[in-house]
Amino acid sequence: MKPEFIFMLTYNDETVHNAFELFAECKDLPIRCWGFKDVGLPPDQMKQLVKTMKDAGKTTFLEVVSLTEEAGLRGAQLAVEAGFDVLMGTVFFDSINDFMRTKPTRYYPFPGKVYGHPSILDGTLDEVVAHARFLESKGVEGLDLLTYRYTGDAPALLRAVVQAVSVPVVSAGSIESYDRIAEVWRAGAWGFTIGTACFDKKFVPQGSFRDNLKAVCDWLEKSG
């Protein structure tokens, strides 16, 4: 099944300052899922941006790249207050999971050991897979796997995690080529995020920001 393309209005793990303008420019493209990070814009602007996206019929994602329990809880509260459909990221803590359990926003935490900014995923393949299974057992509704931020064999890790769990797996971070999108597709991941690569014009080097988003949409349509 074709993976879901989630476009993140982020650059180097921060929400871009002109997110409103870029969304307005590209919201007509066949991208159903849009999101951004918990850093880069003040909370009131984040809430307005979510409303703008939802008014346009989009499914919305907040990815929390802050790694402490306190910051993760703040991100979870923001996700709920702003009306995001999905909270991605956070290092898993029972306090965050307990908070999210009764909320309408779905929770997709990071499996594995995550650190740094931009984020890095560490640990052996077996350790990350075991942690993914543990998170599923805790009742999370999906996983945010930093596939191409992994210090080991990224494609092998993605395949192993997707096979090990029954919840949706989103491959997030550093997807900057059609080859990587194809790897995500072959692995059976539910979706993938792209952000920085479109700002850096990795898909259409001489094109505009919109040209790069459209190129990914067109490639998915042709490949499907």
C-alpha cells in the first residue's frame, strides 16, 4: 500500500518562520497530512496554523523533538489544546502516555534511544525492535521511527520494526531522495515525513519550494 506523505513545515527540526505563507501556497497539492515541530513558532501561532490546516481539510501532526519528560508533557498538552490529530515524537514516559490515553489526539512516540538536535537514533537493531514492541504493549497508537537518523543499518531497522508491530509506523527524518521513499514503501511503513529536503530542493534542484513538493506527489502517483 502506498505510504502516506506527511509534509513537515520544518527545517533542521524547527518550524519555519513563514509556515503560514508556504502552506497557503501549497495547500491545493494532493498532500493530506501536514505538520510541524514544537519549536520555531510561539504557541499561539502554532494553534492558529493547526486551525488553518484543519479548515483546509488536512490531517495535522505535531512532532515533539524535545527530549525531557517535562518538555514532552508540554508538547503533549500543546498538541491536545491546539487540536492536532497526531502527536509524534517525545521520548516515551508513562506520564505522557497516561495523559494522552484519554485524549482524541493519537500518540506516536519514538522507539529506541533518541538524543541530540537534530535527533539521532541509537541502539542495536534488536534493542530498537524490542522497544517498539514495548511501546505497542503500552497502548500507543503508532510509532515515529527516525529511520535515516539511525546509527546502524537504516533500511533493515525499518523493515524489522514494521514487521514486529501492528500499529502504524511513520519513517521520519532525512528522507531526501526517491530511493529512500521507495525503501519506506517496500518496508510497508504507514507513512513518511519530509521537511528539510524540500527546502534544500533535493528533488528539483532548479525548482521552487512548491516544485519540490509537487515532484514528490507526482512520483508517488506514478509509482503507485
